[in-house]
Amino acid sequence: MDLSIGKNIAALRRDGGYTQEQLAGFAGVSVAAVSKWETSQSCPDIALLPVIADFFEVSIDALLGHSVTAGAARLEAIKESYRDAKSKCDYNAALPVVLDALRKYPNDAELIEDAAEFLAARAWDSPAAEQDRRDAVQYYERAICCTEDREKRFWLKRAIAHVYVDLDEFDMAIEKFCEINESHAFDWDIAWINRRRGNNKEALRMFQSQLWRNALDLAKTLYQLTRCFRDEGDLKTALEAAQFKALVMERFTSGTAVSYADGLCAGDYYEIADFCAKTGDIAGMWEALEIAADYAVKYDAAPSFDFEAVDLLKGSGVRMSNSSPTLACHGLLGRIQNAFAEMGKDPRYAAVVADEAMVSKYNALCARLEEAKRTKVEAGVWDFQA
């Protein structure tokens, strides 16, 4: 930084076409004072710097010859000097450079975060592992204070939680994870910590809930994939996605006991039947419809919104909202009747509709669903009080 303010004032005055008298009059000083500034015999009082800067319509930094850009370039050069060591995980080489830079740039969030990361990494083969980790926590906390970026603060807190795990301070780790555990994002980590510290029952409950949420997310993704492939005209791949979804849900059914997944599987196998029909696999269609009916009848016999019947989820308390407008047999019966009626209008399936055996099979299937069909009130799912 060049602090030859007198030379800068002289240059700005000449470039602007001003006289010493004009500057002196604006600043409220004598012409002699301006002359001394320009010949570096004296410097303006600090209180006059904003006045002189206003006169020349420049910043005080420009008046002083200070370049913010130059400072930023020096900082970037420091960061560049240890990037290669960082990429090679040579933290012993990078850390001294960062710590030295922090003495000059103590509030640079990137430098602070790098110091924390390097200390946490060095701790794995350091004789002072505990101290390195505690120092890392302090630097991560400083980095949080130096950034307004919400997402960055989120990940810095996550890093702190992991360092506390390495310190075997599990309560502090869980506290940090709970601060950022929006939408159950860190339930897995919290469950893992509970298992590590011997709280197996709580870990089991949380892992069970995580299992169901992950399965449900996968099922939702596969459902959307079936729509995407169907809209692209790729019915074969749409069928594969539908079969995959049914396979996922079937893992949450259990023999003769009923869980909510049985009702979901009824819909899944109807969709498989629908894609089989569209691809001309009539035998596959009937096979899928029979499976769908099995699940629908089983579910409607004793509807349940929990998963206690599933061994993997036993004791978890996992439940689904009872907001479904109908029981499984209701929906499946209507879908089959509509689909078969549409099939009768399609010349590709005229032979199917005309086949007495197929029609008999269709009627038997509908009769079975009709016999099992109940309302939610009859099933005891909705209990209306007078």
C-alpha cells in the first residue's frame, strides 16, 4: 500500500484541473497547507480525509493509494500456495501456512474453515489428537460466526458434531446434530451415536424409522419413474419400475399378519397388471391382478395403519396416516371394472374380451372383491359417534 498521500493529492488536483486555492477553500485550510501536503512536508488531519475525498469525488482508499483488490489478490495467492498440499491431504504442510495467514486475516471464513478441517484430519495420526480436535471445534465455531451463508453454517455444525463423535463426547455430538436435524436429515447419525454409546433400544427405533422413510422415498421415486417412462412411450421400462416398487413394498408385508404395506401392494400389483395389458402380456396381467386381489382382501379383512406385523419394524411405532379415501378392495374393484370396459373397446384385445374363460375369470375376480368390499365405518377405521 502506497501512503504517499501528498503525491496522490497533487496528481488528483492536476488531473482534475483544480488550483491549490480551490482545494484550500473547499477544505477550509490555507494554500500553504495544501502546498505542504503536496510536497510531503506534512499530512492532512485525519478528519479532513473525507472532505478531500469528496472534493476529488474519490474514495478515501483511493486518496490514500490503498487498493482493496491488491489485498484480495495477496490473500488469494496465500490460499493458492497450499491448495496442492490440501488436494494431496498433506495437512502437515498446509496447516502452518493457514495458521500464519490467519494472523493477518483473522476473519476470513475460508481460512478458518481450512484450519479446522486440517486440524481434525491431522488428529488421526497426531500425538496430540485430543487437542487438535478441540482446536478444530473452536475454529469451526469461528467459521460459523464469520459466515451468513445458511447452508455453509449447516455443514459446519455437521462437521463439529463429527469431531465430538471422534472425541467420544456423544451428548455434545447429538446436541449439534439435533440443531440441524430438519426433516430427519440426521436421524441416521443420531441413531448411530446412540448405538455407539450403548443406547441400543433408541438406536433400533430410529434405524427402523429411517428404514421405512428410505423405503417410502424409494417407492415414491419409482412411482414417478413409471410415469416418466410411460409418458416417453417406454412401457417395458415403466413395467420394470412398477415391479421394482412392488418388490420394495412387499418387504414390508408379513405372512398372514396385516400391515399397511398390504394395502399398498394391492395398488402396486394392479399397476403391474395395467402395464402388462398395455404391452400385450395378458397372462401376466391376470397373474398380477390375482396377487393384487390377494393383498386387497387380506388388508380389508383387518385394515391396519401400522407396521407392527413386520419383523424389521416390530416395536418401532411406525404408522401411516389414515387419510386414504377407500379401502383396498373398493379401489381395486373400480379400477378393474374400468380397465376391462376400456379393453372391450380396443380392437387389440377383442379376442380377450370374447374369450369365455377370460370373462369368467374376470367375473370371479370381481365377485371376490365385491364380497370382501367394506366401508371404512364397517371396518372400524372410521368410528362416527352419534
